[in-house]
Amino acid sequence: MVISLVRAHIEKTLYDSLKPKKKIVTEEEERKPKYMSNLIAAAAVRKRDSTIAEEKKLAREREAEGDEYADKEKFVTSAYKKQQEENRRLEEEERLREEEEQRKNKGTGMTNFYKNMLERGEQKHAEVVKAAEERIKQGPQDDTTGEEKIKTDADIAREINEKGAGTIAINDEGQVVDKRELLKGGLNVIPKARATSNVNPSRSESTAFDRGRGNAFVGAGGGKQAMRERQSRMMEAQLEQATKRALEEEEEERKKVERASKSRKTEGDIMSAKERYLARKREAEEAKKRGE
């Protein structure tokens, strides 16, 4: 009897040791919502982003007001300062995290391509605006100062006539009638200066544009808006070209796949060709036997 009780106890102990242990859960952990931590974190992020956006909006409004309320007294609490510092810290962390992700992804994909292109366009636009503001502060400058005036045949003829060295005829258009008379005064004939504006208008316009890209905003109102529109058109043209290239590459790849699929024989075609070959071979052997 005792031996049977001991054996039963041993068997129960072995059975209990083989069973998986139940996880002991406290009452607090049981009552805790399953996804509440994620929801709370998402709500905190939304609230933080809304606060940062509102702060930037107020900063833009103050900047637009200028010095209108400069003489007014300002009240800033310590809690507001702490909130601003926390927002700046979170923005810096977000920026560093995005840079790290971009380094990991190595900037692949059309999304990053468009993003980088837009960022470069905005940076270039900001540089142009800054250069234009500096140019406006400096005031207009005379680029033609110090340029030497080239004398024409008519000018030389007038000088000779004024000195009394001779009498040279000049027509109504301001041209010398007989240029040989200029040589009599011991002066060489100087070729008439060509008007640069009529030689190559497109080149002069492009040169003037390249030389004045930094100060394109000089002048009456509307210059900044025109530059913004020009920058927008340039960005749209670049995006359109990139999209067009992507579509062309995709179409070319599709055509390559279609050509490859047409030229590639399927397994069924090969098997049917093989069966036809064997059938012709059998018929030839049977015909050969009948002929013998």
C-alpha cells in the first residue's frame, strides 16, 4: 500500500514538472489596457506637432507685423520658455532621425529624389532672395562707368572739320560720303562700332540674365513675385522631365520583356515539337521495314 502511494506521488510530480508553468499575472497588469500606451504616445505626438505649428504661425505673424508693436511690453512665462526649449529639442531629434534614415536608405527612390530636388530649389530661391535684398540696400550701380567711347567715322570727320584741316562731306544719315578724305588728314579709318544689341540679341539677353541673376529683384514692385513664378516654372519643368524619363524607362523595360517572352519557347512547345519529331522518325522506320 505504501509503495503504491509513493509511486502515485512520484508519477504526479513528474507529470506536474512536464506541464508548462502558468504565467502569474498581477491584478494591475490584468486591468491595464492592451494598446493604451501606443494611443497615448500617438496623442502626445499629435499635440506636440500642433503646438509647434501654432508657434511657427505666431512667429510668422510677428515677423509680418515688423516694428508695429516694438514699443509694447512683452510678458513671457517660464513655462512658455520651457515649452519652446522642449519643442526645439524635439525638432532637432526629429531632424537627426530623418538624416540617419536617409543615410541608411542612401537616398534611393523617386520620393527622395523629388524631395531633394525641392529642397535644393527652395535653398536656391532663398539665396536669390537674400542677394536681391542686399542689392536693393546697396542701391543701383552704374555698370557703364569707365567704358571708353569708340569714335565713328562721322565723329572723326566732325573733328577734322572743326579744326579746319579739311572739309569732309557727311550725308543725312551721319555717314562719311568719301572715306578717302579721312586719310588726307593723316588719320586712319576707324571701323564703325557695331551695336552689340543688334549682333546677337539672344546672347546679349542670356549674358545679361546670367550677370544679373543675383539682383533680379531690383526695380519696382512685382520683382519678387516674378522670380518666385520663374522658380516654380523651373521646378515644374524639372519634375515633368524626371517623370517623363521614368515613364520612358518603364515603357522600354516593358517592351524588352514582351520581346523576350515572344522569342522564348515554352516547355509545351518544346514537348510538342519533340513528339512530332519522334512520330516522323517512327513513320520513317516503319516505311523502311515495309520496303524491305
